Amino acid sequence: MINFLDLKAINKRDEKDLQIAFKKVLESGWYIQGEFLKNFEDEYAEFCGTKYCIGVANGLDALILTLKAWLELGYIKSGDEVIVPANTYIATILAISANNLKPVLVEPDEKTFNLSLEEIKKNFSKKTKVIIPVHLYGQLCEMEKIIAFAKQENILVLEDSAQAHGAIEDGIKAGAWGNASAFSFYPGKNLGALGDAGAITTNDKNLKEILETLRNYGSNIKYKNEYKGLNSRLDELQAAFLSIKLKRLEEDNICRRQIAKRYSSEIKNNLIQIYTHEQENHVYHLYVVRTKYRQQLMNFLNRHEIQTLIHYPIPPYEQNAYKELRNIKMPTTSQIHREILSLPISPVMKQDEVEKVIKACNSFNIR
Ligand SMILES: *Cc1c(COP(=O)(O)O)cnc(C)c1O
């Protein structure tokens, strides 16, 4: 079976270094908010090209805490509208509603699955105070246009970069475009911990300082609480692991791009729609195709011992958690959710496995 993602094989590559890191943390006797976190924060800020990186417990908290910090700083206020793509993973929307802000869902562009300036403008109002471009599947949104528009309208941009570690355009990486950017280091992401972890990158010193407080009960000085914060810290152990895995990120992304390039040029089947992208702005967290015959293709590939997944089967506004959004109509997003399928892609995938996926896709036929 070609697994969709073999996390064990991915982490096995660093087994020795991870064990050394474990031992160092164990013997330090200091497990939260110490040197390993500081080191990783510095390394990741440098990697992204931002002044600051603030480690938190996971990607959802990175989004929640950034919006909460902007509320505390008075940059935005309760009830403000936040533009967000309708086809994102639900975490992006959860962060908005958790802060009593109003999600304004917009249709993605059909070719990139991402937010476009055109759709942003259609949904923009006087109440819009934040745009959250999600670099879905690993591809950067059209950030130059979005940032120029946000500056002109004097509103904030929070990148959801949870799937786009290292994606770059015009020399600017995911994480360095917006006023702030949220990252997830969930194990399956391009940069993944051995458990939950997340971070925010920014150049805003005020934001950095308040985030360091908010992630730690709203406290900077022990037992003095300035804000109603959370407990959302990135453990020393995970930070130490992430420093090791960060060394491989660029190389892994190149590997993902090479597989994607092969899929895009060698899969030739009228029943399967392939999307070709500029190489550098995409780190292929996922390789997504579209087909009217999704269930048939999934079954067919499964019979050929190829595991596929759907990202995501149900859009956020059709979830029971968001009954209040049930009435909105998103025909493009709904259709995307019916037709998308993610093929296996990862830095430990072998060329003969890539070959097998291509061959199987090319031999797919309906009856
Ligand atoms: C993974 C992900 C998140 C949430 O990250 P967690 O670390 O799982 O909380 C948020 N947004 C997007 C687009 C994601 O893919």
C-alpha cells in the first residue's frame, strides 16, 4: 500500500538527532519556556524573514491569540468583519468566531483554491477590518495585490500559513507578507513536531509582546496578570524537535515540488483535472486534483493500493457547528468540496511509488 503520508518514515530520518534532543531536554530539568523555545523562535523568524516568532501550543491557538491580541491592542473591536475563504479548514473560522468577530465567507478562485482580490473586493464593507488569506494546500495567495489593497483600506492581514511553511514569491516567504501570520506544526504539516505545536510570525513589536503574555495566562511577571490570557505554550521538547526538523524543510519542499511536477506533467486523463502552478510559490503540502468521478477514482486507486484523502469533505458552513451559516450560498466552494481529491505526496515517497500513482491515474476509466 502506498500510504498517503508515512509519518513514521519521515521522522525516522532524524531518529538519532531527535533522541539526542530528547536527552538534552530531559537533563535540562526545564520543560517550558526555556532555551530550546527561544532558539527555535529565533531560527524560525530568521527562516521566514520576520523580526519575531512567538511559539504557541498549536495552529488554532496561533490564529485565536493573534486576533485576541489585536482586540486587546485596540487595532480591531468586537463585531468587526473578517474576510476568510469559504473552503478553508474549519480552524480559520473557529478563530474568528471564538473572538466574537464576524466571519465573511468568500468563494475561492477555481484555479488556485485560494482567496483572490476580486472576491475580497466583492465582499468588502465598511465593517471589514481583517483579511485572512489561507495559503491552502501550500500555495501562496496573491499577496502582493492583497497587501496593497489592505494598506489602501487601512485594514489588517493575518496569513493562515499552516500549510505553507517555506512558500515564497518575489523573495518573500509565507509568514512575512501580512501584519502577522499563524503557523501550525501539527505532525503532518510540512514542518511538523512530534505532537501539537504552533507559532505566530510578525514584525510588530507590540503584537509580539502582548502575544508572549497572552500565551502565558496573560502574565509576563509571575503571578501578575495583565490580560485574561490562555495557557498556550510551545513545549521545550517540541521546540527542540522542531529545530532539528527545520534543517530539512527546504530540501523536503524541493522534493515535494519535484513529485508535484511529475504528477502535473505525466498524469494525462480527461477525467482528472490537473492544476499546474508556479513552482516556488507552492510547497505542495497537498497535491489536489478534481474529478466528477471522485468516489470511483478513490475506489480505483485504493484497489491499486494507493491511499487518497479529501481536504476537506464538508465545508465549514455546512457543519453542525455553524448552523448560523447554513443559509449562505457558495456554489463554487460546494462544487470544489464534491470534486477534490488529494494524491499521496511527501518527502519520503519513492520514485517508483510516484510512477505507480501516475500509471494508475492514467489507466482510470469509468466502466
Ligand atoms: C492545520 C491547520 C490549522 C490548525 O492547526 P492545528 O495545529 O491543527 O491547530 C489551521 N489552518 C489550516 C489551514 C490548517 O491546515
